[in-house]
Amino acid sequence: MSTVTVPANYKPSEKEKYMNPVMLEYFRHKLEQWKTEILKEGDRLLHELQDEGGMQEPDIADRAAVETEMALELRERDRQRKLIGKIDEALERIERGNYGYCEETGEPIGIKRLEARAIATLSIEAQERHERTERTQRDERE
């Protein structure tokens, strides 16, 4: 683990050196907290599914409602699993020293974007280009 201490009430700023040790530790902590929250929520969902799994509803409509709810919870759990993978990848980028830099251009992603989406791998400009390309390809297929 890191020996860098993040001061209380610290918020990264454009005025400091981009991705300095304190800023990196701030984002590492933010990502680890997010992962912990997701894992706790996943455990809660798993317990709910286990509790509901043994319940047999005699009414077909009630049973359908329970099954629909379980399907939604399983889909949510799958999204959480994918998100944890992205968080782990972001933590690896911190370790490798390339966290906060666009995978396409190598330019800084930006503090505001990382505050909003700490797992971002593209700058806003690169993300917009990526989305335009996807839209164009989708339109061409239709």
C-alpha cells in the first residue's frame, strides 16, 4: 500500500501538478471505497436472492413478479461485476503510472471528468469521437 497521506477535505485542483502522489492516492482511495460499496450491495442482493429463491408463490402472477424481480437483480449484479472489473483496471493503471491519461491520445483526461467517472479511460474529446463513430456505424447498419 501507499505511504502517501491524503489531507482531510482534500479535493484535486487544476492548480497542482497533474497526477501527483497525493492526487493519485485520492483517486485510489475513491476507487477502493466505490468497490467496497459495490461489494456490500452485491452481498445484500445475493442474500435477498437466496431468501427469495426458496419461496414458492402459489399464485402464478405473484410467482411471475418474484421471478421478474430476481431477473432484474441478477442483471444488476452482473453490471456490478463488470463495474468492479473496471475499477480494478483503474487501480492497476494507478500502479502502472498511467492513470488519468487518455488511452487514445495520452493527454490528461482531466480532474473534473475523473471526479465524475473515476474509471474513465478516454478524454472527453476522445469519448465524443468514439461515440460519434459508434453512432455512424450503427446508422450505416440500419
